[in-house]
Amino acid sequence: MDCDKVILDPDPQKAALAKELFGIDILPEQCKREVAVPGILTLEQYREIQKTLFYNWEMSKGILPVPGAVDYVRMLMDSGHFIKVITSRTGEALEIAQRLCRQHGLEIFDWQGVGHDVSKKEAAKGLDVYVDDDYDKLEDLIGIVPNLILFAWPANQGITLDPRIIRIEGWENLFQHIA
């Protein structure tokens, strides 16, 4: 599964940084690249927000888990499911994500950072299920992972899904589908 917007929710901090760094008011639910960049932020501004937030513990330490993520990921692990986090984060940003999860009582042992705008295909080989909030990352895994799940957020509600990808809203529904 992906980290940001599946396990951790950095969007409130991204919105605050847009205001602080650039004087731009943006709602947390608009803090997806696909939503923000077309007319609210430039790609350079969006990347600067990510860099400022993800590579700085003091800025990141207030990031909270997606509601239900900690409990349901633990329940999946307790019931024998193997959890692997495949994220665009690398280096210090990856270490901060791992630290945030531990801070919130969630210890996941298998993490792989692939980098921004890099396919997750190699990292996802052999998985039975993959969950991401980015449709394009899932679309790239068709034929690699048999069960692809788009974790529903307002920013991805308008996307028409390939029939091989399903949309699930919230951790309770995700747990019921997987367990």
C-alpha cells in the first residue's frame, strides 16, 4: 500500500505551508498535485511544499494518520496479512514517514521508496493487493497486481475507473474487503 493519503494524511500541513510559503489559500482536500497544480499552485510550488514538509521532522511531526489506518493495519497484520508500503518518498522523507507511523503506534517493517514520478511496478511484483490514492499509480500496476484498490478521497472521486481497479472509501470498508 501507499503511505500518504492511505496511512498518513499530510494534506492539512500542505495547505498550511501553501499559505505560509506562498500566501495561497488552499483547502486540504485540494492538496493533490492533480488538483492543485492546474490552477492553484505551480508544480514548482507544489514540489517546494512537499520538500519543506517531507524532509523536515519539525514540519512533519504533526502529520496524523488517515482515520482508522493504525487500527486496521494492525488488525490486518495480526490476522496474518503481509503489509508492504511502497511510497514515492525516499531518503530522509522515507525515514520521517516510518518515524511518524511508529509515533502513532504503527510498526511496519517492509518499506520501499521508489522516488517521485517513478513506477511502482518492480516494488509491487508478487503482491496480491495494492492500495493507493493515486489512480495513475494503480493504472500502471494493471497486470502486475491482481487486486488494485483506489483509496477514495474527494480529489479522486471524479475519476472513471478501469474495471480492474475498484474504489473503496475508508479503512473499515477496506479492511472488510481485504480480510
